[in-house]
Amino acid sequence: MKRRFLGNSGLEVSSLCFGAMMFVGDSGWRHLSALGPADAKGMVNIALDSGVNFFDTADIYSGGASESLLGDALGSRRKEAIIATKVGFRTGEGTHDVGLSRQHVLEACHASLRRLHTDYIDLYLLHTYDPMVPLEETLRALEDLVHEGKIRYLGCSNFMAWYLMKALAVADSRGWSRFVALQSLYALTNRDIETEIIPACIDQGVGIMVWGPLAGGFLTGKYRKNQPWPGGTRIASPSDHLPFDEDRAYRTLEVLDGIACEHRATIAQIALRWVLDQRGVSSVVFGARNREQLTENLRAAEMHLTAEELGALDAVSKPPRPYPLWHYDVFNKERVHD
């Protein structure tokens, strides 16, 4: 498993990041999986033994069960792992059990530390942005946690490009710790971040952690146009998937299928490999419902797609260029001709 630096930081992470959202225990999100303590322990050991050192979770996943199961599973191997967890979504009924106020950030961080059975979090991510709380308040709380040694690196998730830039500017102006990572949805079906987020991250040295590289399971090949919807899958119905252009997505599946056949691989492996090969991407978060899926997905890290295959996937999945990018394209053509 190859390692990559997370943005411009000195933190080296595996190109594939094990997503622990599927660790649900007895009372967690059972619609996702049925993975309990024994499963979590076995899968974490497989991941570590395969060269994965990066693990992603969040305080909201199954009411904290994901963090607890991950912490238990790592056990004595904690120092082999880079743990990323997140704060921001509601974790209780109280007024300050949601959002990015200083109150919630501090309490949520301490709760995550207890569940993970660790005295530090390698990468602490803001799970979303909070328009109700001044950015300076949130970033100061994070800076205090960094100085206390409870957090080593900072990041954010689901931020818009302009808000990421604002957060970096605030941190820089006060000499506080910068975000080194942004976790964002990116898949052949969902390429929105190519417009502004990827260029901003590359410009600022922020590493991209991809979530949803298989579009919630759509890019596994289980779902086909004009065929009966499969049962027992994560996407319960055609209306239950992440928002994307369905016609373009089904055409993309056809191209994926052809490339997968050439490589004697699965559609999921090719879809993961495509994301791994995109600019600005430091690591790709993937999940697995069992050990077989885990082993299968790990193989994507060792695959190689040709320039022609990457070009075919880019062409079939490419979304329309939004304004003002198409306007810049016209301008750039005129400059070339001049």
C-alpha cells in the first residue's frame, strides 16, 4: 500500500483510508451493516497488515459506536494507525450538542477521545460548516486542543471552496494551525469538486480525502438500467441514492464494466482506482460490509489504468462546465490564438 503526504503536511497516510462507518455494534445503524466487535477487530487487523494506516470515523456514526469499536479493534496497535474523526452534527438533545461552538467542539473532542481509548486524535475534522457560529470561535477552540496535545492535525469536511479559503485566511492571520485536509464527496457520478474545491486545495496545499468514491454503492455494478432493483443492498430504491445525473451514471457503468473485464477486476475496483488517480487526492475513504469486500477493495491500490482508460472514463462521466468556467475557456482560447 503506497503512502502519500496529506497535503503539504508531514503526515504520511495510506492511499486508501478504511472507513469505519460500517462498525455499528448492537444498536447502531443496522441498515448499513451488522458489524460488531469481532468483525471490527478482524477487519482492522486485515487493513493494518495490508499496509493501511489511515482510519476514518465520526462521533455521529451509530451514536458513537463506530468510534468505540474502532478504538477497541486497534487496541495495542494504536500507534500503527492515523485516526481521523469528526465533529459538527447532533450527538444529543442539548442546546450545545450540535454545531461548531466552542462548547460543543471541546466536549465532543473529549468524548471522542474516551470512545477511541486514546489520548490524542491524529486528524480532527469539522464535519460540516456552521453558519450560526463565528469561524474565529471554532478555530480558536481547535487551536487550544492542538496546544493541549489532544489533536495533532486539523481538517474540514463538506466545505465550499470560499469557506475553506476563509478558514485558512483566518488561521494564517492569527498564526493558528491550518487545515491540512478536506474530506469531500468525489466519484465518477459526482465530480462537482473539480470546479473550485480541487483547485483551491491544490493552491493551498490542502490534501483531499475522498468520501463516497462508489457513490454509496451505485458504482459497484449491482444497479443496472431497466433491470429489477436488487434487494438487501445499501441503496434501498432508485430514489435513495446520492444526487447525480442517472443517464450519465448508467453510461459510465457500461464503460466501467468494459474496463473491469479487461483487467479481470470488479467495477468497484476500477471506480476506486479512477478516484485514486485524480489530482489533489491524498487518500480515498472506502467502506466494507464484510472481510471479503475489504480484501477486494484493497486491491484497487495496486491496480494501474492506462491513459486511454482514464480518458474514456473522464469523457463518459464528465459533467457540463458551469459558469464562469466555460467563459474562461472561451477567453483562454482567444489568448492562445493571439
